Amino acid sequence: MECVFGLVGKGFAIVAADTSAVHSILVHKSNEDKVMVLDSHKLLGASGEPGDRVQFTEYIQKNVHLYQFRNGIPLTTAATANFTRGELATALRKNPYSVNILLAGYDKGVGPSMYYIDYIATMHKIEKGAFGYGSYFCLSMMDRLYHPDMSIEEAIELIDKCIIEIRTRLVVAPPNFVIKIVDQDGAREYAWRESIKSPDVSMA
Amino acid sequence: MVGKNCFAIASDRRLGVQLQTVATDFQRVFKIHDRLYIGLSGLATDAQTMYQKLVFRHKLYQLREERDMKPQTFASLVSALLYEKRFGPFFCQPVIAGLGDNDEPFICTMDCLGAKELAKDFVVSGTASESLYGACESMYKPDMEPEELFETISQALLSSVDRDCLSGWGGYVLLVTPTEVQEKMLKGRMD
């Protein structure tokens, strides 16, 4: 099912997510981007109810941009995480969002950081984390192979190992994944790992 | 746990979602002011929300009264905040520990609806509470000095959480005397 996972390395943070949009037994599309670029130096990987996911992550993105427009400086990763947790917690006892979030960011002076925010607004700063059925495999792989201050090559190797593990061992394994990275140069897409290519739709 | 003019408050460090362990460095004991601490077990999101509400209320109190809250007053505040949500409660069980007037230690615990339980010796909460009651009852002695109190509370915590699959992954002990505060991490079974 939906897998989002990520880790913090030396001067960067990576968030990877599967890219299947699924409705019961039907796969609508295999190239749905679930890792949103919040602003220049933040990534928000989200998994959960599709409508809530898009709605909530766009709401957070617009509010992060609004803060920057109003105040002239961007929010820090910690502040964004606390804002996101606050929104989820306020909605929790009224009309809860079913969205699990991994927020990764790079702040000057602090470096890279990653926050785990689950759908009931439990927030914790972590070095490695995962959501979904894939988490059972990814967390164990990362417990074994992760060490602090990994280089980008080592981190991508670990991410790839996690993806291979999910593809091998999960019964309804998502075929494609997107990997995004955030470091001092900004947040950007790093790579796709596709085993099923979506056919190009020819224009009418 | 209460000692001679001192108290200690301890917690485990696991953050989990049922069977899955998410983090092993989760902080459950929070400072309200130099002589008052609260430990919040139960649902992590409600513990975080409760802590934020309590810090807010205490800061307002400090601005209005120009002093820190007494532990007994704070316990009543926590109880009132929890009972406000009587029919849709916060799923957290607080343990409050503080030094009151004349450096008299004060401890109490509550259920998730705010029913206060004062004690003179020790209070416990969490998934391992039954084990903790047993361990504390057998290990506790009145009027322990800080070093002995630290040993006792550490042993009680570690032996209880080892019997509970949802607790553990290390321990955190805070020992407060009138003159100093000591924080220590405990190394326990990491499973």
C-alpha cells in the first residue's frame, strides 16, 4: 500500500514515497507525486486518504508561503512541524484528517532535520522514519544499515535497498517510487525508481 | 517518588504505535518551572497538547501573579482542564511532582478525567502501572536521601518496564532537590 519513508544524512535529508494512486483494487495512476515541495528548503511526504492528503498538504503549503509573504522570512522546519501538528490536533476532535506526514527541511545554522507527524498529531523529531505497510520493512532495514552522517551515495543505496525490500516482500507492492532531497542548495526531485512506466497519453 | 526533601520522576523513552516502535528518545517528563515537573503517559498527541495548554496557563499565571504556581494549585489546574473534556477526554494520565513550601515534596497522579490521587510515597501511571505499583511498594522506604532515591526509582522503573512489551527502550530519571536538578538516562533492555 502507501509507503513514505525518509532519513537524515550529512547536510541533507531524503524523503521517498511510492507513486501509486489506488482506489480499492484499481490503480488509477502510477506516477502520483506524494512528496510536496513546501518551499525552497522543505519537503512534505504524506500518505493516507487521497482527498485529505492533497487538501491538507496544499493547505500547509499555502500557509507556509503566506508566512513568508507577510513576514519576509521563511518559517523554520521546526516551526512548520509545530504548525502542521497544531492544525492536525485542532481538527482531530472535529473532522480529523487521515494523513501521515514526514516533514524534512534544511535550516541555515541548524542543518537538516526530519519530523514524524502521524494522523493523530503525534510529533517527534527523528533521524529515520517510515509510514505504511512498507514501514515494517524499511524501519528494520534502516535500523540495521543507517548510521549518522551518511553521505548521499550511502543514503541513496539504503533507500534503494528499502525499495527493493518493499517490492520483494509486500504483497501489493507499489511499483514506482519518487525520491526527493533537501540540502543547503534547496529542495528538489532526486530520482524516480520505476518498474512500470506509465504510457504517454497522446494529445488529441 | 518522594524522598527526604527531594523527589524523583522517571519515565521510559519509547514512542510506539501499538506493536511498532517509532522512536526511542521520546520525552514524556516536562518542566513547568524549576520546582515542578509533570510526566504525561498515554496517547502521545494528547500528552503534547496537554503540555502546551498547561505551559500556556502557567505562563499566564506567572504574568498575573508574578510568581510560580504551587504544586497543589497546578494539580488542581490539571484536574480541571481534564474534567472540562469529561465527555470527550484527553487520553493521558499525568503524574505531577513538585517541591512546595518549605521544600516539602508533593506528588500526585490522575486518571484521564482528572480524578486526583495524592500520595505520600509514590505515584505511577502508564501501561506498566500495575508492575510499577508492585515494584515501588516493595522497594520504597520513607525519607531516602537523593542518591538512594535515584537508585530505588531506577530499579523500580527498569524492572517494571521489562515486564511490559509496550514500555521500555531506556529510562529517564529526573532528581530534584532544593538546590539542584539532576537528569540521568538509564540503560535498560532495548526491546
